[in-house]
Amino acid sequence: MYEVKINTTFSAAHQLRGYDGKYENLHGHNWGATVLVEAKELDAIGLGIDFVVLKKKVETILSKLDYQNINEIPPFDKQNPSAENIARWVFEELSADIGSDTVKVKRVEIREMENCGAAYYE
């Protein structure tokens, strides 16, 4: 089994509905995203999945949030835009795009700041 990993960033604002504290107020982050993909085999040139292709697919998903108020973007207009929920959303969106018998999304980590974040995996 092979693992392929990419890191990327995006900037966006959010607020946590029902949070008892300052993070219930609208605030922004320079978010980080790490995506780990698992490949059962390599293609003819020795790749599990091309880094460039993977990063572009992740950035296409994250572009829906970039420089936005995440609370206004479905499904986060109804669901709290926590790092946990964003990680699951990216995992599901990417899995629908690249999931196959030989390649699958293994883990998505979303960081609100350099040293704190959350991950989703199945």
C-alpha cells in the first residue's frame, strides 16, 4: 500500500454558532489542509496518484471556501463550520471525485492555526 500526501492553504472567515465565547463572533483564519490518499498500486510510470492532480482537486474543493464567510456556504449555512465538519466535507467531496478500487482518500486534516486542527478519516 502507498500513501500520497499534499498540503495546501486557504483563507476564510467563520463563526461557531452556539459557542460560549469569543469564537462565536465572526473571525478569520489562514487555514491549512493536509490530505492523505492511499493507493493499492502504482500506474505505468510509478505513481499512486499525481501530486499535481491531487493538489488541484483539493484546491478546487477548497476554492468554494477561500476568501468567503464559510457560514454562508452550504452545507455550513446549516452545519457549524468547525474544523471537524470541514475536514469531513473535504473528505467526502474528494472521495466522490477520486475514489476507486485502487485509490481512496485516507485522511483529511484541517488546521485553523498552525498548531491546532482536526482530522476526519473512515
